[in-house]
Amino acid sequence: MDNGRVKNIVIVGGGTAGWMSAAALSKLMPKGQGNVTLVESEEIGTVGVGEATIPQIATFNERLGINEDDFIRETQATFKLGIEFVDWAKKGDRYFHPFGTHGFDLEGIEFHHYWNKLREQGDNRNIEDYSINAAAAYNDKFIRPQSEHGPIINKLGYAFHFDAILYAKFLRKFSEGNGARRIEGKVEKVNLRNDNGFIESITLADGQVLEADLFIDCTGFRGLLIEEALQTGYIDWSEYLPVDSAVAIPCEKIGEPIPYTRSTAREAGWQWRIPLQHRTGNGYVYCSQYQSKEEAEKTLLSNLDGKPLASPKHLRFKTGRRKKFWSKNCVAIGLSAGFMEPLESTSIHLIQSGISKLIALFPDKSMNPVERDEYNRLLEVGYAHIRDFLILHYTLTERDDSAFWNYVRTMSIPDSLKRKMALIESRGRFFKYDDELFNVTSWMAVAIGQGYTPKGYNPMVDSLSEENITQSLRNIRAAIDKAVEAMPTQQAFIDRFCKAQDVYTAAGENI
Amino acid sequence: MNQLRRIIIIGDSIEAWLPAAYLRARLPSDDYQITLIETAENSIANNGDILARPTSKNLHHTIETAEHELGSKAKARPALCAAITNDKGATINLPFGNYGVDREGTEFQHLWKFSGSEKPLSEFNLALVMHKASLFIPEAPKGAPAYDYGYILDEQGYKNILKSKANAKHIMADTLSVKHGVHGIDEIICNDISHCADLYIDARNIDYETAWQNNHLKIIGGFDAFDHQSGMRLHRIQMAMERLFKLWPDREFAAIEIAEYNRLEAAQSVHMKDMNLLLQQNVQGCSDALTRKIKLFESRGRIAIEDFEIYSKAEWIAALSAMGIVAQNYDRLAHRIDAIALAQWVEQLHAAIANVVKQLSDRKTRKH
């Protein structure tokens, strides 16, 4: 007997966060011993636009037993090898943040030190010339790495671009197949217990009352449970990341989809371009202090590849996080937990991270504060690491052509980031913390890409002769070229393994 | 040229010879001069056995020392755990292998607790079971709990190996005096002769607050008796060298890099101290991190992992359990597995481990 066991979980809100939570919990909850119920209303729209992800999503899908090709077909997904940043350092500039790695470490020393040594001696090759991801991306190539492919192709890291609404639908089917129940309805009231302030139940507009042991708040920015009911509080990071608005619109795709996301800096923010199989997702994230809604919409519409397929959708947000992600018997997952602009495609990862930590620290009805505190501590650390990495993109800009860029270029930054940047600047040193999402490749790609090239390199690099280093780097480039040459195009790969149905006959209503 | 070229290492036994061997392997011998001033001052050498944790395999790979060389010259014997005896006479074995086998993303200790097995958790740790029975095979059979192994080495023999790898200029110090200046160490007077270097690696056991200042890097301080038994004696030098290598300086000794070294060193020291407090079974004054670890373990047998951990989850479980801290409950997700089937599986795993041990014992008996 175990009377303290969490048996009933209610997830409030559908969308990506809600259905990812439902999928994971319905799959992982002991069969027949727990109920997962998701409440959502078709009247309330979801934020979901085109979503770009990072490679960690494969772990989530794998853990759920989701077949990758099925997932790609069902969500009109394409492969993503990294992000191209255009006009970030200065107008006319571009760089690529690849998944995977730059080159290979040699003699136990990270690759970028060798690259930097040759650069100091006049070699003007870009560090991304040593990334198989960048080379494949710019040649529209893709192959799924397999063990027999050898070391070069196995350095290829990939994620996906997908239609978030289709992903939510896909996960809904998956969750319901695993016993999750969906209730259509709007929450009218959140009922708290008098004795301890826990959420006892929610009352829906039709009068239905849903009780649960654990509530998952996936209500988006609003934070219906975590904030409106439990008043957890919010930590505002907009002094570092001042964009607070977005406008999104899908457009017709022109040609074959490219296997990377593009982020183009604009006057008061940046524009994303996410290629899917059936269309292209676009959005402009901007700071309303420097640009009006109308101007932002105009900027976006004048920078589309193809004909718009819907009306522009406007969003407002405040960058930051809840003071507590888990409060009493409520865990906030997704935008209700915090918001960070999708510059590095971390939204889905933060959902995934919240779910996996909740599962690792799964509570009983008492909601032991020890586990709750640990959950909050881990998430706080994770959010702060991502925040610092995002700020890096802004603080390193040289742009001085608008008030927005002047602000971000000169703003103060957190001490944790200052320390990291100082270490990079001196000799490209980087130490990854256990719970830190972005690795040395990511930090170097953005820092070097924006002109913050380390002033020196690890002197140990001199252990290898210059000739030896030059030859090693030449070999890496040749091996990358050869590997990319042999790869199929992304479109050919998709056509062969995971082509989605024709959108106009199968999923036309999603456009 | 601003490169540092001259390195002096001060100390005794492996504390001094290991950095010398490591740097010799990493640095081109033509360009770098390594001098080792051997002094028994503040030495922690005990000329007995020394434990090399499994992570030492990376180190031995770097200094090109094969297992057979450790065997022939340092009488290497495999170690499946760190066997600690504390001041109270209690023996605590920190295993180099997992407890049981995880299933469906749930760690074994939760499955074991849910199964209600009466067999002690330690009997599901193949490394511990084999250690107790004085048995060894290098790799766990398929399906059995995984483990790694380290070595118990004869200190003198090991020191000789390191010495041969170091190829350093060696000075035995009858008298030693270290002269400090504004920029760290100015010179070392050894046997009345002055020696200067760009970097001084101090491997004497001297307490310090800051490991690295200017050209003076201290790698052994606050040595605890447990460090002998837990394998930290060797491991902390290995960590110091790996950190130094990643932050290899020039003669400017950039403050930001030294600060980073010290920050990482301090973080790791906290974990070491915490483990030593647990082994001493007196956690008064422990860090917040250990308090969190204890509370989380007590609540449901979970191990919190912090940044820059040194010990594995299994070692923390062993130390916390030895301290008498019992997990009150287990991860509820263990319930995903049918209780009867789980209980059977747990018993089968126990029997499989016992079978491995029996087969090894029989083989050992036949050999004899």
C-alpha cells in the first residue's frame, strides 16, 4: 500500500509544452496506477509557430519510443544542422553556429586553439571551414550518421525544424494511446486548499471540477496556476534581453528547404526563418521600445521568401523566469516557467529539461520540499546558463546603426558571463558546467563569429610543429569535403526516408 | 618570447614525480626544462601501497604507461573499490561500479527498495561482491552490473616508473629555502645554489587558501588521511595537471586564468572534503551541497549531482549508507514495472551475480 502516491496529474494547457508533458508522463507513469488528464480549449490559441530545436530533442523522442521518421513525416519536419546568423556582428556579416564540433581535438587540446594559432600566422580560413555541419548545411546536404559512416560523418549533429501545432497533434495521439485523457474546456477557477495553499482542483467553465495530486501549468506566459493562483513571482531579465514582442507568419516555400535556421538581425531585433517540408516559418522578434507593432509587421512582411500563408500573429512577452518553477503541488513547464527568446532554439529544450527533471525527482503527495528545492535549483542554473549564452550574441555586436543595437552593445551583463567572456578572450579557455547546455563549439562559434576571437591560444599547441598542425587541419578539411560530397541532398534524404504527405491534401487546415 | 620554458617541481615521491612525468609527456622535451627538487619536507609519502582510481587509466595513457608495466614494476593489483577504514574502525568500501542494473530509466536502488528484497543492496554491486571475495575479472559479464577498476600500486615501484618517464633534471635537497617576491617565487636556494624558473609547482603538503598565485602553483594542501585510502592522493594531482594543461599559462600569468583554476580547484575540494566528512561519519560543518545530498538521499534514495563532481553516484550511495542514512522511500516511477515481475528479476540478478562469483571462485580453486 502506498497512500502517498501521486495518482492523478492534471496538465492545464495543450500546445507543445502540454502535450510533451502528457506524452512523457503517460508513457512513464506506472500503468494502471495513475491518470494523466490534459485540459485545453480550442478557443485559446497556442503560441506554436514553426519550431526549431537542438539535438537533445532526439533523446526525448527516443525515450518515448518515437520513431524518428514517423515524427518527421507527421510534423512536416526538416533537418537542422545549425543556425546561420546574418548581420549580427555588423551589416553584411554572417556566421554559422553548427551542431557537432569544429574539427577534432588534437593531443588532448581543443581544436580551436590550433585554428587560432594558424590564424595568428596568417591563415585566413574561417573556423566553420572545419565544421562538417556548416559544410553540409551550405551545400543543402544531409545524412543521418550511422556507426559505419566513420569519424567525420559521426561528428554531424542534427536537430529538426517542425510545425509545433502538428507536433502537439502528434504527441496528443501518442499520449491518448498511452491512456492520457483530454478534456476540452476553459479553466474558470483554481481552487486552493485552506490548510496549505496547495491546488486542490480546477473548475472548468462548464462546471466540471478536476482534482489532482499534481498540476502541471502549461498555460503559457499567463501562468494561470503558477502565477495567477500561487503568485510565485517572476524574475525579469529584460535589462539583458530587451526584446519583448514578436510577429510570426508562415509563407510559401521557395525551392527545397535548407537544413538550417537563419537568424537575421534587423533594426530592433532579429528575424527567424525556419524551413519546413510544406512551408517556411518566419518571425520577427523585436523590442517594442524601439519599434512599433506596425513597423515590425512591415519589416517582417517585406523580408519573406514567398507569399504569406496566413495573417501575422503578434505576441508579447517578458524575458525572465518564475522565481520558482515548482511551487506547492504545481510545476510550470514551458512558457509558464519562463521565457527566453528563440534565438538559439531553446524553448523545446527547456520544456524537455523541465519534464526530465520532474521525472527524475518525481514526488509523492506530500511534495517533499527537498525534491522541490532541488528541481528549482537545477532549473535556475539551466536557465541562467542559457540566458548568458543569449546575451553573448547581443553584447558582442559591433552594430551602431539603431538605438536598439546601441543599447544591447553597451548594456551591462551578468558577472557570470563577464568571467566566461574574459576566459574566451584571453586564450579561448572554456569550462563547461555539468548542467550547462551549450558546449565549447557553441561558445566559440558565436564568439569568433562575432569577431571576439581569442587573443591567444593554449601555449601547449606549440608542442606540435606548425607543419604538423597545418597538415592535420588540411586533412580535416579534405575529409569534410569528401564526406559532404558523398552525402545526399536533404531533400533527397527526406524523399527517401521521411517525406510528409502533400500538405494541401493532408494538412491544409494547418496553414 | 613570453613562453614559459623552465619549470621547477618541489616535493617528494609521486606528488613530485607525477607532475614531472605528465608535463614531460605533454611538452616537447627540446623546448621545456623540467627540474625536480626532491625534498622530504612536508612529504606525504608512505612507501606502502597507493590506490590509483579507474580514472588513472587516462593518466597512464598520457604518460604511455601500459598495464603490464604497472604490473611488473609497481606490483599493480586490480582494485574494484576504495577500501576506507575510519577513525572509528569502521570499514567503508566505495565501489568503482554500479549498484545493480537500471531499468527503464529508473536507477537500481529504487527498484531494489520497491522490490522489497531482503538481500542487502551491496550484494547487487558486483565490484563490491568481487572485492569481498578477492576475485577479479576485467569486465563485467553481459547483463551484470557494470564496473571499472583501478590499481593498488607499490608506491616506490610506481615512483620509479614516473621517474623514468619524467626524464627531469633531479636535485636531492639537503637544504631548501624558497625566496618569495612580489611576483611569486623569485628563486629557490637548494644546497646553497640558486635555482630559478618560470613556473614553480609546489607538491609539498602545505595548507593553502589559494592554490595558484602568480608563478607558484600548489597542488597538495590540506592532505587528509582518507586521501590515501580513497585514491585522492593520486587523483588530485592528476586533476591539477589536467586543469593546468587546459589553462597552460605564459609568463604573464593572466589573472583571469589563474582565478579560473582556483575556482575549479575550490569546487572540487568541496566535494573531496564532503566525502571525507562522510567517511569520518561526522558531517558537522559540511557544505550546502552535502546537506542537499543527504536530504535528497534520505527522502527517496536520490543522489544530487553538482558541478565538477569527483565521486560517482555509487560511491556516494556507499558513503551515505555507511553513515547510517537510509532512504525513506524510493522513486515512484519504479512502479512502472510489475511488482511481482520486478521482485523475480531482482532475485534473478542476485543469483546471476552469485553465479559469476561462484564460477570465478571455482576457477581460482582449480588454478590453485
